[in-house]
Amino acid sequence: MNSSVASLAQAAAPADGLLLEVRGVAKRFGVRDVLRDISLNIASGEFITLLGESGSGKTTLLRLVAGFEQPTAGEIWMGGERLDTLPPYKRRVNTVFQHYALFPHLSVRDNVAYGLRVKKTATSEIGSRVEEALRMVKMQEFAESRPSKLSGGQQQRVALARALVNRPLLLLLDEPLSALDANLRKQMQSELKALQRELGITFLFVTHDQEEAMALSDRIALLRNGALEQIASPREIYAHPATAYTAQFIGQTNLLRGEIRGGIANCGVLRWPLDVPDSLAIFSLRPEAIRLCDGGVRQNDEAKFRASIRQQLYGGASELLEVDCGAGQLLRVRISAREPLSGEHEFVFSIADAIRVQE
Amino acid sequence: MVLQMSSATSTRRAPLLTIYATLVFIFIYVPVVVLILYSFNRDGVGGFPPRHFTLDWYRQLFGDGPVWDALLNSLIVATGSVVLALILGLLAALALDRATFPGKALFRRLVLLPLILPGIITGLSLLMFAVLAGFQRSLILVFFGHATALISVATTELFAGLQKLDRSQEEASLDLGATPWQTFWRITLPNLKLSLIAAGLLIFTLSMDEIAVTFFLIGSENTLPQEIWSRLRQGITPEINAISTLIFAVSVVLIVIWYRVRTRGLGAEAQELLDRA
Amino acid sequence: MYSRAYKTLVSMPPLLWVGLFLLLPYALMFAHSFWTVQDGVVVHQWNLHNYAALLSKPVYLEVLLRTMRIAASVTICSLLLGYPLAYYLSFRAGARKELLYQLVIVPLWVSYLVRGYAWKTILGSEGVLNGFLQYLHITHKPVAFLLYSPFAVVLVLTHIYTPFVFLPIYAALEHIPRPLVEASEDLGASSVQTFLRVILPLSMPGLLAGATFAFVLSLGDFLAPLLVGGASGTMIANVVQSLFGAAYDWPLGAAISACILILIVSLLFLTERLEKRWSFK
């Protein structure tokens, strides 16, 4: 870990443990409840993402932590002290804005130095800290440029440096990559992840892109209509979605609706043994969990079915098949790339991969 | 789309600033309020507080012939100015928006000059020109003066409207077989409707109130401001308050209409942008 | 996309009109300043007598300086009133912003003459203000300096031009993206610091435009002095006006007008350069 990064990481949180506590926070705009009774804890040093569609409340929650809105109910605590009663400029929290919000009348250097100047930091110290922040985002040679002369990606880096130079306890990122094109986005994602690892600063990241969330986060908090749907690590949330919504929002899935009767799960054409009490049920079955097994033998912990191929979408490394099980039941199957298929085939999946989810 | 929700900054208490802003508001409105109040005061203008409500001054006003003649003159000049200024202003705006020619920069500045120059300079220049050309001071001369000075208002407003115009609409029209002339009447002009109305209202009001340029070009027939002015030279009478109150009332109505027209235009455009997004 | 014919058709009429009725008259005024008047008739003989007279007789310079002082006072006062008002509306008024904006521009459209007259009735010895003060027993005699003084001229002109100064400042403030203000606070700046470091610099073009407008128009104003200025409140435009009236000397009047025109155009040129430097996209 080089020295510039080390000194930035220095001012990090109280040693391991809880950094931010959101306790029963709610926010109402007019007659709309944008956030309802949200409680979550953020550990220091973690990269946590607020994921959701527009209107899910994720940006509002971020703004509450930043201090641009006040909660209608509930409290926010940071490092053992009350946070939501403080104005933004007194919080040890900094934000990277969606459209960067760089000051057009200041150079890159002056933009980055802004937070330090405003808190009357010693001039000698400002110089060195700004230098190291610019080096960290690789923008040293643009120090004297005006923001209007920079590309989107470059502006984004400056916004990052401007926030981090202040050594915040928590960094908020409001969909910072959404304005970038696909390739640049991927590149910035990996740079951001690496940066967070090195600095050890807690990142609270907001996005609507579930792939991005999965790639970057230690934990994902999925928001839906102002409430927390599920909060877990990416692997956990992918493999064990709690609800149908989560299963569909994160990655792709087949939602199988049916019932359990007499120890058998019945979902359309599919059936498999399941030793639980009778009830209606929904299962999530990921496309990649289903395999082709023409002529193969079914194991005890597997379920088999026949279906005819309706569509085959080639994707380079894999194929996505749309198959008809009969009686209008369509499923998606993902298999490794091969030559075009057609007609009826046999498919198999492990019973354990049919995850039961709530509505 | 996420609304630009009111941030904490915009609603945080700022008591001193609020008081100061209120005082400025009061300062702006005090003369108008006093004017209106005292137009109903029997004991005339001055003294405090006003007692004895009366409508006498309004009655006197309605029987005052010269005032109504002056009003008629003003209306004629104003209407004429609107027509002429809009036509020339539209052409100027189109020229600035679409054509390049030598001296264009000079032309642009020249057109906008009467807006920023004190009226006395424009008025005197026109007077000297008139004398040299052998014209008498008269209402017609006043009309020319107003129209010329107010082209700048029309140009500014219409130029802004042209900038907002989606060029691809005109291209689509030509693509579908319409001639430039047809395109102008069927596409360009309707899109400028709101700018034309806003500019027209503004020019009308400015012409009705114009005094600086008028001062030097007027002949024997008075416009309304001229009439008020010559009365003022003779002394203060509450009848002037009455005229002023009426002028104020009409101005308020016009400006509310102007504002509605302008912002409705903006609303419609914003809606279009949203639909397209 | 536009044919030659179209462009010519569109530019010719306004060009001709403006050339004939604006360029020519202004040029004529300049020409007049180099002529003289003899026995009540203008003599078209080129000379510099008028300009020499302006430079040699101190009275003209005096009036010009007084006029500039008044114009400067008006500009400063209008800014002091107009800027905070614009700031309040743009940043603190919330939902009432639209309504308040309309309320501010309404008086703008009320006739200049009417507003000047209103102040005349307020400030006079028999006026409303004096009556008010005496009613409350704050004074027992009319206060004299209120009317027919430079003070009155500054007061009236400030009243006229505050809304004019307000408009471009408000437009400039509205143009400032709110995320910039939030970013400033996020980085630790208080409201005052945010104002001085972010809002004020970015509103400079609007401020400059408004101030120029107020200064230039006050400089050439002749109505307010006639209404409320009295002898001590005469401004340079009044001198010009009388030279075109009773004190018949058009060439001299033209010379003074030419000087005013040059002064104004230089000022406009200067502020335009400044505005370009201070506008940030």
C-alpha cells in the first residue's frame, strides 16, 4: 500500500465495528411515503450498495445520510453519535454526485482543495493532500484544467478526489457511473473496487444496475417501494433470494408457481418430492441450474422434464434457450454454447436449486 | 424520473434575509399603494392619514376630454408600433438566426442599442433626422420613433423563440415536399406564436408608457403620458392619481396575461421534452 | 438549408430600416456636434467649438460628475436591494417563488411617470411622508431635503431600477445547478461560505448586466430630475434637454449627447468583456 493511500486510510473509522446505524427511518414527501421504517447497520470498511428501481427510495436514503433531507421519523447514528440532527457541512460524510457537480469556475486543483480551504486547513498541508488525491485518481496532469474541458470519466475522477481528500468516515456515491458508456463503466467499476479495498473507507453506493451491485459490493441492500426487501452479500442474495421480487430483480430466474400436496411439489408440468406441509408455493429456479440430459439418468435429488425448444439466443459464451414444457409453461435454460438445437429435449435440475421464495 | 426535491438548503430558516426581502418588497410597493389610496381621498394628495373616501376624482376623470383623446392617440400609436416592430423584429431575428452577411455583428448591436441607451439620445437623434428630412414633429413621428426603438424588444424575444425551435421540424417539412414559404407559414410561425404574443404585449405596454423618446418628437397631439406630464407641470391634482390607478390596474392585467402566456409556453415545451425522453 | 433568396429577403428590410432610422440618426447627432448655431440658425460649418466649450467651462463637468455620482449611487442601492431579494426568491422561497416573482415584476410595468409622480406626492412638504411623520409626532415641521434634491432623484431612480437589476440576477441564480450548492455544503462550507465561493462568482454575469443597465439608464435620465430634482438635482440630460428647448443650441446639445453616447458605449464594451471572462459553462 503506497504512502498516499496509506495517509488517506489513516483517518478511517473507529476500529472495526459499526459505523452507521439507520434506526427506523421514514421519509414522507407531501402525501407520498418514500421511505418506510428502514433500519440497517453499516460496518466500517465495508462496501455496501443500495439497489433498487427508480422510486424505490435508494437516493432519498442516501440524501438523508448526506444531510440534504431530514427524516420524517427515526434516527441516524454514526460512530456512536447522532447524525441526522447535524447540517451537511458538519458531517464527516462526503458525496460523489451523479453528475459530479464540479464547480465550473474553479480549476481541478481548486475543486479538490475546496473542502480543505473551507475548513481553514493550513496552506502547506492543502498542497500536499491535493497532490496525493490527484495522484490517487490519476489526474495530476489536469490539475490546472477547468471541468468543462474534461471528459465524463475524467470529471468523475475529480469528483472522487474532491470527496476523498477530506478523509471522510463514510463516502456516499450517487449512481456515479450511470452517465458513462459501457466500457468506461466496467473500467471505473474495477478501479473503484480496488480503491475502496486499499483505502478501507466505508462506501455507501447507490445504483439501479444489479450487475454493478453484485460486482462491487460486500453487501447489497435491495429496496422496493421504500422498504428493505433483502440485505445480504451478493452470493447469498443470488443463491437464496427471499422473495419473488428479489429473485427476478437480481439476475434472471424462472418463477415456478404451484402447490405442495402430499409431499410433492407441483408446478405446471414439473413435479418433485418435497417433504413439507401442504400449501401454495413459489419457487425460483435459475436458468443455469437446468441442464440438457437427453437420454441421461435422473438421480434421486434431481427432477426431470421434457420440453421443446422455442427460441435459442446465442450469447458468445453461453446460450439462452426458451423452452415450452407443454400447456403453455415456458422456461428459460442457460447452457454452454453449442450448435443450434431444435425439437424436443430432456432437461434436468437439482431439487435443491429450486429455492422457495415469498411473494 | 427523480424529481428535484426541495433540499434542506432551500427551506432552511433565514430570518434576517426574510425580513430584509420583505422590506425591499414594501419599498417597491409603497408608492403604488399610496397612489391608489389617495385617488380615493377627498382632501387630495398629501397629508396623513387619508380620510373621507370619495369617487369624485374618478368622476372628474371620466368627464375629462383631453385625457381620453390622449388615450386614443396612445392606443393608435401603440397598436401601430406592435405591428411594425413585430414584422421588422421577426425579420431581424430570422436574419440573425439564419443568415450571415458582412456587418452582422454591427447590425446585432445596432438593433439592440435602443434598449440600453437612455431614451433622450435615441429621441434627439430621431428629431435631428426628422428635421433634416423635413418632417414636422407629430404623432406619426412618435409612431416611427416607438416602432424603431421597440424593434429591439421584438428581436430579442423572437430570437430566443427561434433558438428554442427544433430545426428538424422545418427539415421534416421540406422533406415532405413543402416549399420554404409554406414551411414558414405552417411550421415556423405557429411555433413562434407564444414568442409573438409575449413580444407584442411587451411592446404594447412599453409604447403606452413611453415618455423619453416621445418627449422630443411630439407635436400638438398628446399621447397619454405626455398629457399627464403637462398636467404635472401645472401642479398636482388627485385626478392624476385616478388616471395612474387605472393605468396600474390595466398594466397588472396585461402583465399577468403576458406571464401566463410565457410560462404556459415553457410548460408545453417541458412536456414535449419529457415525452421524448 | 436556407437559400440565398430567403436570407436576402429576410435581412434586407430590417437592415435598411435600422440603417435609415437608427444608424443615420445617431450619425447625424455626431455630425451636429461639429457644427454651430448663429442667430438662431444651425450653421453647417465643421469645427470643434462645442467640444472646446465643454472642456473649458467647469459647469458642464460639474453636472456630469454629479450625474455620475447619482448614477453610481442608484446602481449601488439597486444592487443592495435587488440582489438579496433575488437570492431570497431563488434559494429560500420554496413553493412561493413563482408568485413572488410575478409580484416583483408587476411594478416594473407601471409607468415610469406614474411612479415618479407617486414619489413626488410622498416626499413633498405637504406630502404623505411628512404627514405621516407629523401624525406620529416624530417631527413637527416638514422635512425639506426629501424633495427637490439629489437624494430624491437617487430614491426615485433606485425605486425604478431595483426590479430591473433583480431580473438578470434572478435569472443567473436560477441557472446555478442546485447540486453545486449541495456539493459545497457536503464539502464543509457553511451557507455564507457557499454564497461567497460558489453562488456569488457564478451569478456575476447577471449582476454585471443588471448593474450596467441601472447605471447607463440613470446616467441619461432627465425625467426624475424634472419631477423631484429641483435646482440641486439637475443631471446632464437636463442640460441637453434645455439646449434643445429654451436655450436653443442644438450643436452643443449634440456634443454633450455624443459624449454621453461614447461613455455609455465604452462602458458596455467593458462590461461585455468582463461578462465573457466571468461566465462559466
